[in-house]
Amino acid sequence: MAERYSSFTPGGTGWLLQRLTAAFLVVVLAFHFFQLHFVNHAADVTFMGTQARMENIGYFLAMVLFLIAGTFHGVNGVYNALVNQGLTGTPKKVVLGVLIIASVALIAQGIWVALAMSGMIY
Amino acid sequence: MSQSYNRGLIEDFGRWKEFSAGMWAWIFHKFTGWMLIGYLFTHIAVLSTAIGAAQGETMMLASEQVDVYTGTIQGLESLFIIRVLEVGLLAVAVFHILNGLRLLMVDLGIGLTAQDKSFYASLILTGVITVASVPTFLTGVGL
């Protein structure tokens, strides 16, 4: 019998959330790339065009959820990759703390940006 | 009855010549994951110019006064290297998506015996989509 290699706790919520966010991100990331490189070209992006998209509440919520899901999936992925490489003890706790702070900062900054884009704050 | 096998210490990259398809898939997924999370932080940093734009901040772009968000994005997009990096980002994202779908299938126990073939399919499809997207990504930019 081979060893168990996954860094996730068996049956843990981290494992499940990583998969649930993955399924969501597959769809939204593909849409995002298609929308901003093929429907609209990135080189033609203007603040007015972005505002017009972000004023649509469905698009706005999709982008904010995209940010939260992407941040969780990415940072949780980094954490698990590091644990997989053998990170243990105090360094593991420090890394977890730094990653949580970075995630919260990224999400807060992203929501501020989204609100500015949608015209809800100035 | 589920099958498992001893993969050895994959973290020892000196063993790369012995790696099988599944190990390469694991390494590529990790590499593309690091790229994508790094990009997400950069992306939000660049988009943060929208905060200045909403407050009326402007800048010069090709001797025209434009808002700081439009100027920053269009200024970056006028650089050839940025377009090349965008093609790279697309390749990284497409592989991560396709291999991610493959991993979801593996988790659900679907097509386990074809996991090596689905990795090769992810690679080939990534190549095809990336190459086919190059003209779109290089529209309107010179060297």
C-alpha cells in the first residue's frame, strides 16, 4: 500500500472548498478571458467601458465572487504546496498567518477597486 | 478495489527523468498555480488605478489627457512584451483549467485508467488554443 501523499486533511473542508471553488473558477475564468480578450480586446479597455460592465449588478457580483474564490483557491493551493514540501511547526503557522493577511488584503483591495469601477464609491 | 502505487519522493526534482505522466501533470499544475496566484496580485494592483480614475486623476497617453486607469492599461497594452506575457498567461490558465477538470474527474473516480491520456490531451489542447489565440493577442501592436 502506498503512503497517503495529499497535504489536505482527509474529508476536510479545505479539500472540499478547493474543489468547489475550482468548479466555479473553471467557468468564470474562461468567461473572463473570453470577455476581455476576444469579445472586448484588452488594448481597447477604457474606464468608461469597465464602468458600463461593472454597473451591471450580476456582472459586479460575479467579479467579486471570482476575486474571493480565486484568492481562496490560489492561496490555499500555495499553502498546501508548501505543506506538501515539508513545511511544519512554527514556520507552518507563520506562513499560514502571512497568507491569511495577504488574502484579506487582496480581497479588501479588490472590493474597493470593484466599488470604484461600479461608481458606488468615489 | 482502488489501486495505488508508490510514486517515490517527487519533491526531489533531480529524479525528473523517471517522472511519469501523472507526475508531470502534478508539477505543471503546481507551476501554473504559482503563476496564476502571482498574477492575481499583480492584476488587482494594476486595476487599482480605477480608484484614482474614479476620483478624476488623469495622465498623458500619446500626448492625450486620459484618466489614469485607461492610460495605464492602454499604455501597458501598447508594449509588445506585455502581449507576449499575456499569451503566456493564457497558456498557463488554459492548462490549469484543463488539468483541473482532469483532476476533478480523478477525484470523482471517472476515467482513472486514462489519467495519463487525459494529461496529454490537456497539453495538446492547451497548445492548440494558445497558438490559435496568438493573432488575437497581438492585434494592433508593433515590435
